[in-house]
Amino acid sequence: MNKTAYAKSSLIRTSIYKANLVAGLIRGKKIDFASEQLQFSKKKVAKEMYKLLQSAIANAYNNHNLEIDRLVVDRVELSKGPYIKRFAARARGRGTRIMKPLTRFTIVLSEKSN
């Protein structure tokens, strides 16, 4: 039986495209390597993803009694959230809509059997 644990985030202020670049660094990797990749990444979203990874590790250890040394990042799921809508002043008294995207994250960890 494949044992899994996960953590979900609420809305994070980034686009799904930028988040997918960072998510690609950790998909399928062991959690110690994935944690290092996120800690030392220069991307802004990596800090939020690192916090979520630590939460998933804590859930695996405390709630599901999984061994931390055998955990692997099984999936990183990203989904679009709502947009924050703003307006910017333009020429001749007009306005332009500015759409600021939000993204939901889910990190699923599984215990690798040896």
C-alpha cells in the first residue's frame, strides 16, 4: 500500500506559470534534496513552497507515522485561483484593468519502499 501525506496552501500571490518553474525543481525528488533546492532558489515563490513542503513533512510524521528518510515528493499540483483586480490610470482620463493572479498549491509526499 502506498502511504501518502499532503499539505495544501491557500491563495499565494503568484502566477501559475512562475510557480510551475519552481515546482519542476522538486517533483519526484527526495525531500532533503527538494528542501535544499527551495531554500537556495532565488525565486520569490520558492519561499512559500518551502513552507508548504515543511508542513507536508510534519503532516507525514505526526499524522501518518511515515519515515522521514524515505519520503519523496510524489506530486506538486498547481491550480489557478481568483484574480485580484486593480485599475491603473491611462491617458485621456481612461483606466486599464490590471489582473493580479493567485495560485493554490498542493504538495503530496509518498513513502518510497525499499
